[in-house]
Amino acid sequence: MSGYPLLDLFWTMLWFFLWIMWLFLLFRIFADIFRSDDLGGWGKAGWLIFVIILPFVGVLVYLIVRGSTMNRRDLEQAQQREAAFQEYVRQAAGSDGGSSGSGSHVDQLATLAELKRNGALSPDEYDRAKAKLLA
């Protein structure tokens, strides 16, 4: 016989899982507080103090008050990173010392990729236009 019944093991695992989930949520909220452009320094400090002093209540109140805009801030940051990466690729491809028209080809390829991503071009149309451009 065991001194720790199966139901107790289940409850222990459930509470451990919920604690880990809460930690992930807490770190995500900390990152969102620091990333938020619409909060000033005092606002950020206030939220951080609230979340640190009353962790469970603070996290729940933050999700209720500002949770709907967390996804928007994530999306904006991802778009900024994508735009910075695309600009870096354009600069790197344009400064490689290739032919004089390589910059325009890079811009045209970027435009084609954007049209494909937006759904204006089908994959077949994109492949044909890219092959024509690179020929």
C-alpha cells in the first residue's frame, strides 16, 4: 500500500501545472508592460508594483483591463521585426556589388512576395513572374 493515493497525485500534478501556467502568464504580462507604448513610466511602475505585491489579483486585473490589447501589441512588434528584416535583406542584396539593376530586381521581387502574401497573386502566377524577372 502506498501512503500517497492516486487522487492526491492527480491534484498535485494539476496544481503544479496551473502554477507553471501562471508563471508563464506572469512573465508575458511583465514583457507586455515594458513593451507597451501607451503607458508612461508611472503607469508601468504602477502595474509592476500591483502585479508584484498582489500577484494573482494583479495578473487577473491586468488581463481584464489590458488583455484585449496584448495581442495587438504582439502583432505590431512582429510586423516591425518583419519590416526591419525585409529592409535589411533589401540593403544587403543591393550592396553586394552586383549589376547596376540589382536594386530594382530586389525591389520587384519584394513587391512580388508582398502581392503573393496578400493573396493578389496565386503561387503559380508568383512563380511565373519571378522566373520572368530572374531570366
